[in-house]
Amino acid sequence: MKKYILLFLFLFISTFIEALPSVETEFKVSMFKPESKHLKQIFDQYWPRYEFQVSTQLYKPFYIWSNIEYMENSGHSVGGNEKTELYCLPLSLGIDVRHYLAPRVHVYLGAGVRYFLTHVRNHSDFVPFKTTTHGFGSVFRTGLVFQIYERFFADFAFDYSIQQVRFNKATTENNVELRDLNLNGISLGIGVRYRF
């Protein structure tokens, strides 16, 4: 059954893409650096981030884009040695403005809103093992894009994300209160873009 659903989604998306002018898809890999000192005490300083994006021309020079990202990291609790894992799935929608420096080179500047899901696993007796929350944030981005071959482009990207993760203020059985997380941070990455 799952195969048929995936096939249907693929055919639907393919038909939708063909109907739009100048549709582009992109896969991007980047390194995310959170600005929160608290997060840096628990997790690695740099986190891998994976992104898939679809964009189309709205009205020259404006392009609308939507993407889905995935980040994860693991570390240890502050003052302890219990394992902590964090998974984050942001979904974004935004607009870019493009400016061509040459026929095969352009820069872009954009902003978007995002909805994100965050899942935390704590291997500690003092806090809940699994906690899932969601929220809204924003992203500001820029990049330099080179055409590398007919329909293929390389995107050197930079962005700044604003994401506040809020947990339920209720304390646990052990009178431990979960701290809200500041997932604001910068990302630097490279993507491969394909224009239909």
C-alpha cells in the first residue's frame, strides 16, 4: 500500500511541477551553529543539517520557495553523563529576491516563516524520556548561485534561523523543570539545484 501512495504522490508532484513555469528543486547540506551557550554545553558546536527545497518564479525578480529540513544531534546532560538527543524538523515558506551578476551567476536575499517540530530524548531519571513540541519561527537567508551545467546549479548558502522551543512549564515528578531551548543560529552550506 505504501508503494502505491508514494507512486501517487510522485505522479501528482511531477504533474504539478510540469504545470508551473521555471520550477527548481534543490538538495542542500549545511552546518548549523546554535548561538545558545546552554545548547553548546550539551551538544556539539556544529550540527549537520539536510534540506530539500522547491521554488518557482512568482514575478521577476521574486521567487517563492518552500523547504523541509532535518537536524539531529546528541550529547550529554549538563553536570551529568546521561545521553540527550535532539531531532528538529523545520518546514519553511518564503520569498527570495534574485539579482544577476552575470548570465550564469546570481545572488539572492530572502526571508521566510517556519513551523518546526522538535523531539528530545533524555536518558535520565529526572526528566521525561521523550518530549515533543512544536512552534513557529523565521529564517533570513542569502546565497551565491552558479550555473554549472545546463539545468544544474551550485548554491553557496548562508542563513540565520530564529526558533524558540517552548516546553510545558509543569515540573516533572522529581520537581525538575524543563528549560526552553533557543535554537537560533547560523548555517553555512552548499546545495545542488535543478531547474525543470
